Amino acid sequence: MRLRGSYGYVVYLLPLTFLALFYFYPLLAILDIGLRPDGWLDLSAFLRLLSTDYYLGVFLFTLYQATLSTALTLFLALPCAYVFSRYRFAGKSLLLSLATLPFVLPTVVVALAFMSLVGRRGLVNDLLMTLFSLDYTPVQLERTLAIVIIVHVFYNFAIALRIMTGYWSAQGIAAEEAARVLGADEWALWRDIRLPLIQPALLSAAALVFMFTFTSFGVVLILGGIRFATLEVQIYYQAISLFNLPMAGALSLLQIVAMFALMTAYTHLQRGLQSAIGAGKAVARPVKSPRERSLVWGVVIFIFALLFTPLLALVARSALNNGALDMSNYAALAESSRGSLLFIAPIEAVANSLRFALISTSMALIIGMIASFMIVGRGGLARLVDPLLMLPLATSAVTLGFGFIVALDEPPLNLRASWLIIPISHTLVAFPFVVRSVLPSLRAIPSSVREAAQVLGARPFDLLRTIDLPLVSRGIAVGATFAFTVSMGEFGASLFVAQRESVTIPVVIYRLIGDPGLASYRQALAMSVILLLVCALGFVMIERLRVAGVGEF
Amino acid sequence: MFTRSVLALLLLVLIVPAVFSQENDTVVVVTHDSFAASEIVLEAFEAHTGMTVEILRGGDAGTMVNQSILSVNNPLGDVLYGIDNTFLSRALDAEIFVAYQSPELQFVDESFVPGVDHLVTPIDYGDVCLNYDIAYFEDNEVDLPSSLADLTLAEYKGLLVVQNPATSSPGLAFLLATIAVFGDEEDYTFLDYWRDLRSNDVLVVDGWTEAYYGEFSAPGRDTGARPLVVSYASSPPAEVLFSENPEDGPFTGALVGDDMCFRQVEYAGVLVNARNPEGARQFVDFMLSPAFQEDLPLNMFVFPVREDILLPDIFAELAEIPAQPAALEPADIEANREDWIGAWSEVMLR
């Protein structure tokens, strides 16, 4: 339908080729080694998988915690997204951008930040014990399912908030106003108007959050402790600690198949939704009544409490020494103090990270946009392709990383030790974000708009430039923001492939935080703060580019 | 517009790798993320041999070993450095090394050399030992534990934090120490010991960082409350060296009594099918040379295997080396790893 003409189908080959070369080929290669070690299919790992209660338990727990995490994330993000898309207030777009920051931080850093807040001897307990003169610690979250879910919400809140806000902001409010005039109360408005309207974006966000929490690794391992294990944790244990590739392969396959089934159901659900409301005028308006003001304040305070207090705890710990401001850890980062190789100056790591993030974001945008146009088109191909595009998110990073090692080892694809494998593995995780961010808005463009334009003589390229791109610009910006973040945070398989001198910010953090000595530790925290700052700058740039590109719509 | 970007991207992907062709004036070293060496030392090697050293970081030690096994027919590099005795057997079984006997081995104590076939060469070692918070034991007038068995006594209840052996290298090393000491067949097995540790409120966390910075009570950590942690014999000097007020140290100590630590020896080996085997051998020699051996402690907090090396002052002053660490055969470790960790998990979770 879109991108019609002779070039259209050639362009569609790009996302498919990318997936085939850098996802399916490595994945099949490593599964082949694991599941067909002697040339024929060895099902013993599957039999073990099915015959022990243990793995069933792991699977059910994985499903359970992901469902809880997703539900809670959406439940909390929904009202916030509504307020963000309906009201204009100072600092709104900055706040939206900054809400994405938690996403980029390494789990080990986040875990330490949370413990300094809500741990046994954390700030919250200190405060409560002093305030109410208690002689026990009232908040006991360490190594509980609750803290796992809370940190999942911390990480994934922005996905739900931004995707829903981006979509809602481009929707008119005519239906809502009409209903209000007809006497609908707040409850009826949510049930009959708002929820049905936001459904496509809600589902999009749910799919992403579910994927992310289903494959959760560090959060469960570090904050949950040894009592909890997800499939991803088991795959890591089998693949790295035990080098049991048949079992790791069987578990990976189970994870992928489960997610594929879920995504297929989701795709069908998503396609059934017809929600072409049309672009209204700018719907966000200034706050008028005291009630609205308290709404906005409530949301802002909530976001601060959930997302920014852990970040502030991190900043404080990196810059405070015995209660006094001490920037020496930042200064120490500027020099390669030990004169040692690979202990490089952070400025170089920042440059490397930015370079990879720029390449990954561009690749993710190009591939993600083309894929979105392909999916939105009619036909059986699109229906099949949509869930396939999400599979990289459902695939264990270890498995794919080992896949790169065994598959991409010969020219012309001798990439396994080249720096290119880093942006490629980031793109695999990043482009589904672009697709899920863009798709709801793209689907919501009524065909009458483009038909009218065609009647008036618009060529396909004009349609793209004047109708599609402006209407989905928010979605593109959201997708770009996440793609950028995914790459800055080194998501995906890149940590499991061999890297040459390309030391990135997360690698420096892991390195520093693995060394004994408080100075190393505080420098790791300082480096994490630098990561946050660089990301925040990136978000501002992306937002500017969007506004400069299409104008505020 | 789209088509052009597409073609450009495809070209980029296909052409750029050609730049990374291998030549014999480069030696590629596959190693783990913790690898560090002084630039000046590596430059001296490059100047001396005329070869360029390329460092390929493959993740943690286990990841790196597994990658090298998977790529045995077309190896990632020429020489692998950083495989330790807990993973050695796995690599030897997979036959990823070719034998090489470095002339520098004459300066290395024989006890470090595994077997007689010289498939790998020992480079350095580090001991996983309990670290203690000096202030706690002084202030509370508690005696330091003098054996692993002591840790089950009432006075050490709730004091110890260890790492999960399934995912953490020091965590596994400490479990192995308990297996070496208590065995798995005697009346009181290592599992009985862990049961007692559990009743004595031992805390298990995921990794070294969470234990050392999150739970250990040494100065400067605001959340840690446990004065005993599994770490390395080299941690106390590093804790002083990288402290904000070194003159106040030492803050921590290591318990290095007999059968209280587990020794991790790191090896290097020339990879099968290496493109530059001569360069690989030269690099192994270089890693045993005084220049590299002297450089080890301050870069990676490990000790040189060469006997004739002077330790840096801070290590000479504060690092204690256990005279008799607990030991297990690499082959036993590989053969039993899954069963031991599985049995341990049962005990700790039930």
C-alpha cells in the first residue's frame, strides 16, 4: 500500500535480509551445534527439559514475574501518559526525555542505588526508624519478588509512558469532548473513550515490556537472589558456567517459541483494532483548574519518586565523600591513572559509545521504518513478519553472541571480531522499538487523508514526506530515543562477542566496579553519571531534530 | 532516498570487514574483560619483536573459554590468556591448545605447571580468601576465625557474605575450597558444612561487586553490615591503594590460614590453528618475562608465578600469601561442577 512502485519491494528486502543474516543465520548455527551435535537431532535435552519439574517451575516463574511487571508498569504509566498528552506545562518534554534515563543504566549500578535507598540500612529505613522511633527495619525488600518487580517497573516505565504519550498526543479529543457534553462521567470516559483509543499503543508498550521482563537477567539474578531464576538466567548458567549447549539451546528455543506464540496472538489483536481518529489540533492545553494542577503535580512527583530518587542517590554517592562534595572521582576519570592499556580515558569510551549509538540508531531507524511500512501494508507476508521482527528481543543474548562467533567467521561476513558486530547487535534489539513506537501512529492515519492527497496529485514520496512522516514523527522520536539508549547501555549480544579496542562506557563501568578499592567504586558511579548525562544530551538532540524536521505538529 | 541508504549500508557491511585481514606481524591475544597491562610494557614487546599486539576481550573468563572452544577450527586469535584452573579441564578436553614449553618456565615453581604436556603455561595466580573488616573485629573483641569450620560457630553468626557459585568466579572458588576441605564422602560433607553455614545466617548474593560493595562492612560503604566477605588475598592492599585516605589503612585483612583459601592459577596457551603461532609463542615468553610479571599485581591484583620477581611495595607490605591453599584437580572440578553446584543449591534453597 505504502511505498508503492517498483522500488517498494526491493526496499522491503532490507529488514528481511538484516534479520536473516544477523539473527536467523547465527541463531540456527548455534542451535545446530547444540541440538545436532553428532549430525542428527538430539532430543535428550528436550526430554530432560520436559521431564523435570524444575524447568517447568522456571518457565512458570518467568511468565509470572513478567506478567506482574508488565501489568504494574502499564497500570502506573497509563494515567501519567494521559496527563502528559492532555496538558501543557513547563519542562514537560524534558521530563519525558529524562524519564527514559533509567533504561540505560547497568543492573549492578541500579541494584546498588536501590539498596542505598530501600535496603536494610538504606535511606528509607533510616528515615522511618527515626521518624517513628522503630527498633526494627520496616522496609524489607532485599531478595524478594517485590523488589524485582519494582526495579522492572523502574526500568520499563519509560517504554509504556513514552509510547502511550506519543500516540495519545497525536489524537484529537473531539470524541472525549462530545461525550463530556453528553454528560459522561470520568469513569465512563476512561471505559468508553480513552481506553479504547489508547489500546493500540497500550498493546505495543505491553508487548515490549513483556519481552523485556520475560528475558530479564541481571535484575532477577542480582536483586532476586538465588531463590529466583528466569529462563534467561538458566540459559546463561547452562551456556557459560556449564557449557551445556544442548540444554542452553533447548531453553533458548523454548523461550523463543513461547514469545513467538505470544507475539502472534498480539499481532492479531493489534490488527483487529481500528482506531483511526484522525489528527486533531494540538490537544495539549495549559492547566486551568486546581484539580488539573494537582493532577499534573501528582504525576510529576510520582515520576520523581519512582525514577529519579534512585538516580539522585547514584549522583550523590558518586560526588559525596563523608557528606562533603568531592569531585575527585570525576577528575580521576580524566586520566588513565594506572598507565595501563584498556584502562582508557573515559572521554574515549564516551566517543566510542556515541559512535556506536549513532550508527545503531541510524540503522535501527532505517530498518525499523521500512519494516513498519511493510507491516502496515496488507497481505499475509506482513502478518507473518510482524511477530518475527520481535524475536531478537526474545532471544537470549548469550545464545546469539555465541551464534555470532560460530556463524560470522568467514568472509564476506567475517564480523565476529570486527567493531561492526557491536552496532549490529545493538540494532537487533533497537529496531523493534522503532517498529513498536511508529506502528500505532502509522496505523491510525486514515486512508481518506492519503486518498485525498493522491487525488490532488501527490506522488508516493510526497505522501511519505507530507503525511506519514509528520503524523508519526513523535513515534519516530520515541523509537530513536530508545534505539539510542539501547546502544548506549550495550543491550543485546555485544557483551558476549569478542571486542577489539572498542571500550564503551558500560564496559568501563563493569571494569571499575569489579576492582577492589573505594576509589574504583566511586569512579564507576561517576562513570554511570556521565553515561546518564551523555544520554540526556542525546535525548535533547533527538527531540530538537524532530521538531526541526517536521515542525511541532 | 531509502534505496540509496540501503545500498550504502549493505556495501558498508560487506566491504569494511575486508580491512580486518590478518597478517603475520600481528599477534592477537584472546583474553577476559579484566585484562590490563601497562601500555609501556606492551610497547616494549612490540618494539622488540616488530609485531603489533591486538587484544580481544571476550567477556568473563568462562565466556572467553567457551568462545574459544566454539571457534577451535577458526580461532579468534593466536594466544589465549586468562583461563584458570576451574575452566582448564574444559579447554583441554576440547583440544584448543598446542603444546609449547617456554624457556622462561625455568623461573617458575613446578607446582604451578599442570601435567607434563605443556599445553598451557602458568602466568599468575590469585587466592580467593575471606576478607575481614579490621574495625569490626577490634571494636567487638571477636577473634578472627582460624579455619573454615570456625565460620559455623555462634560468634560468627550473620557475619559472612558469599557469592553464588553458579555465576560468580570467587563464589565457585570458595565452594571448591569447602569441597576440598570437607569432601563429599566423609561423615561430615561439604553439604553438611553449608547446612551449618546456612543455620549460621550466611548471606548469598549474586556477584563479587554486590558482596564487596553492597554487603561488606569495610569503611566507606553505607549499606554493608557484614564484616566477613569472600574476596581475594590481594584485596586488602588494593583497598588501601585505591582508597581516598590511604594513610588511614589498612582497613581490611585476608584470612590466609591453611586450607582457608582456594588458589586460582591463570594460564596462557597457543591456540590450535593460530595464524601466527610464532607470535603466540613469543607472547607466552613475554608474559613470563620480568617486565610483564612485575606489571601484573597493580594491573590485575594477581601475583606473578615467577619466583624472582619483587612485588610492588604496597603488596609486599600488605598482601599475605597463603602457604597452603585448598586445592582440587581441574579434571575433578569440570566433571563435578554441575552436581556440586546443584547439590549446593538444594541445600541453600530448601
